[in-house]
Amino acid sequence: MEINKNLNKLASLLLAKSIKDLYPDALLGESKINEDGFAYSFKFNEKNVGANDFNKIKKQMQKNIDRAYEIKYELMSKNELLKVFANDKYKCELVNDSKDDSISVCKFGNDFIDLCENLGIEKLSNIKAIDLVNVSGYYWKGSSENEQLLMIHGMAFESASALEEFKKQLAEHAERDHRKIGKDLEIFTFDDIIGQGLPIWLPNGEAIKYEIESYVLKTLRFNNYHIVSTPVLGSKRLYETSGHWNHYRENMFSPVEIDNETLVLRPMTCPHHLTVYKSSPKSYRDLPYRIGELAVLHRYEASGGLIGLERVRQLQLIDTHTVCSPDQVKAEIKNCYKIIKEMYATFGIEIYSIDLSLHDPKNKEKFFDNPKMWKDAEKQLRAALKTLKVDYREVVGEAAFYGPKIDFQVKTNLGKIITVSTIQLDFLLPDRFKLQYKDSDGQIKQPILIHLGTIGTLERWISVLLEQTKGILPLWLSPNQVDVILVDNNKHKKYGEKIALALRKHDIRVYVDNSDERLSKKIFYAQTHKIPYQIVIGDNEVENKTISYREYGKQESTNIKLPAFIKMLKNRIKAKN
């Protein structure tokens, strides 16, 4: 369900009018509209408004609706508006920022005027349901260098039922927010003392990462990728050769000078992997030559763009590159596509769309200027997608600077469409690095490069995984697979530890809850932490040398011998379900 943006824009103006009615000295900031409703910033001279004032404000908003003011939209000159807003410095600043001599405004009430385009709504009574949600600090114009104002957030709808439905949707979004899940399940955290956008993986998160890394690397080895390890630094000269220094510089951290050398934290591995390829002569018999690496990368992201694990400054990527001959391209792209589809099926990740990202021939700065190269590369990717019978859309201007790509898009909990996995075709870097191979006819030829990001970055993949599963991970991925709950710590500890040791010998992750909490609270902990299996150890289990387990999300308990339980778990883990 989507909000009516025009209606919410009008509601934000209604809020501004009502605030001025209640707090005449308040200064008006600016209106913001997003997917969750509206927001308006204010500067209160006498007191700050909080959630405790919402009922009073909503009553005033309803009074203004009931007064049936006539809404007018018209153009006013800058000079006129500067007189109207003479006592409101923020509005004057917005007026002065406008490049137009005449500015569209909305009028209602005796004297209320605000900057607003024609919304096509003539009655405040179109707003049938309204709610104020929260308040937050807001730096004027979104810059921390400016004065801080107070932002009031709300939402408006054409009916009370639509408002209630949207609230349910927001509650669902909150439940699926990977940042909340990550905190609740103790998977990751951030701390400004370490640095913005630098994730800290807690033990539970490291367990999830380990399983994902192991699975992806195993899959790559099965597909004959050579797994390597290369430095987290690269010289400026390396990135000048690759072209990243000119085309990707704004996303790289500042270089450091040491021993007459300029070094940069690497934002990608392709230049490193091409040096691996060049480390020994290659012939056609060596192709396709596939390289993979679990790499730590660093990319500069503006602080405002950092969103949990979705967008970070330090990231881990199981990155791969295939050097192949022209006649091998189609088969390699087909194999890359097969690997990616296998990954999504294994993890149960839903693909939103598949895009063929093309260059913009008019943009000579963003994309390498070689029309023939682009034409050939885009033609090959288009042909491969058609051979695979893939439904895709073409997007101009979203290619990498060195070549077109196939992007696998996923929809986030916040409704954004993000790229996760990618297959990129590259004619440029083999030329810049002078890659060669000896063909069967004895001639030295230049190969083609294919970049493959199987699951994208681990950070982004895990953020999507948490949101799409609500944190209810399959057994093989769960940080704690079994929770051993002792009814009596003193009487049952020895048997509980024996069970835990037996499980650990089979690489099953287990947690023994020997806390002093009541049994009901221990079970509640296991449920809220979404642990797949809970074993309760009491007198009967100790006496009969059995275990009593309950699976997450189910009410019934099952009594079983430990070897049978271990066998069941191992079969489920092996099947990855």
C-alpha cells in the first residue's frame, strides 16, 4: 500500500498551520514527503514540542479541517513572499534559494501561506484520517553545519481503514528491518568510536558469515575457480592502469604516502586478480581461467547514505573474475547465471528483477569512450540473456565504466531496489593490463574478462537474508542451532553438558542455558532469539538418557534418543533446509 503524496503534502501544510495557531512564535522550516508519510520542521522559541503534545495538535488540525477553508494555489513573486515571511528566516532562505522569479504557493485560512505546487486538492476535508507518529532532530537543509530544528512526522489518508492498514504495513516493515533483527539477535553492531559504516560482527553474525563463505567458496571450487588471497592495499599506479583512479576516485578512500609510494585501500579486486593472471604465461589450454577471493574492500560512502549493513564503508565480497577467449564468453555467462540462480535458490532469496545495465553514449566522462567496445559487449550480454530465456529490462546509464552488466535486483524492506549480484563483461581492462594468451594457431591474442559477484557483498546479502526471513534462518545458517535448557542447573547440568559436547563433536552449534532464570523465561529467550531447536532437560530425560526437544514455531515436544536427534539435524543441515 502506497501513500497519496499530494494528500500528505497538504497534511504537512495543515500541520504547519495548526502549529502556528498553537505556537504563534514557532518558525516554519520545510516540508518533507516520503514513503511513510509527511514531516515538517519547526523552530520553537519557548519550548520544544514532544509526543505528549500530539493529541492537542491533532485536535487543532481537525478544527482546521472542520472550518472548511477554501484552498487556493497561485504564483507569487519573490519580493511578495519575502515580505510575507519577513519574520520567518527559514522560509526567506527557501524563497531566496529558488531560481524562479515567481513561486507557487498554497493559501488557506485567514492568512496562512506556504510554498507548495498545485496539488489538485481543493478541500482540507479530503483528509479523512491523520496521525502524528514521532518527533526527531533535524539539521536545517539536512546539513550538520546548520542549526538544529525539530521535525514532526505524520501520515494522512482518505479513510480511517486505509490508515489502519498502513500502520499494519509499517509494523510489518519494522519486524523485517534488518537493523532491528540484527540488534535483537545480536548479529552485528556499529560504534562511532570505531568509525561510521564499519560493521562489527558479533559471534552470532560471524557464525552466519562463516557458513555463507564456506558454501560460496565450495561452490566456486566445484566450478573450477582458483581461490587466491591478495592485499587489501593497491598502489595508485595500479588504479591508474585500471582506470579506476579517473572513473571511481570519489568512491575511494584518500591515499597514503609511504616509502615514496602512494597506496590506497582497495575498493575492488579486479586489478589484483589480473596481476594473478599475468603471473605466468597462459595458453588457450588454460582458458577459461577463473579466479575467486574472499576479499575485504573499502569504499567511501557519504554518511547520509549509510544504511545498516545495506550500505557500508568496509565490506566483504566473494569476488570472482574469469579470463576467457571470445568463443567462450557465452558459455561462461551461462555458467555465471547458473551459479547465481543456485545461490538464490539455496538461500531462498527472492529476485525482484534482472536488469541489463548499459552505458550512456552521451556521457563521455562516466563511461570509457570506445563505441565499438560497448556495442560488442552489450550485444554479447543481450544475446546471452535471450539464449537463457531470461525476462529482463534494459537500463541505460547503469553500466560500470569499463563494461555493461547483468544486475540481479532485490527489493529491500524500505521499498528500495538494490543491486546484489552482478555479471559484468569487460573488454577494457584486458587491454589496459595487456593480458595475453597463446591460441591454438600459435598467435598471441587478447582475452575477455568477466566479473562475477555471486551474492554481492556479505553485508548486503545478510541484510536481505534477515529481512526476507524475518531473522528466522534455516537450521544450517542459524548461529545457535540448539538451545539446551536446564530445568534445574544443579541437578541437570552434567547431563546437559554431555549432550552439548556430543552435538559439538558433530559441528552442531549449541548453547547451554544454565542461567538462574525461570524455565518459562529460558524458553522465552530461545523463542525470541529464533533458535531452531530447544532441548529441555529434566529428571525424566536424565533418568531415561533421552532428550525432549521442540522445534521453533511449534508447540509439541518430542522425546527421542540423542543419536537419532543428531542424525536428524545432520540430514537437515546437509540438505540446507
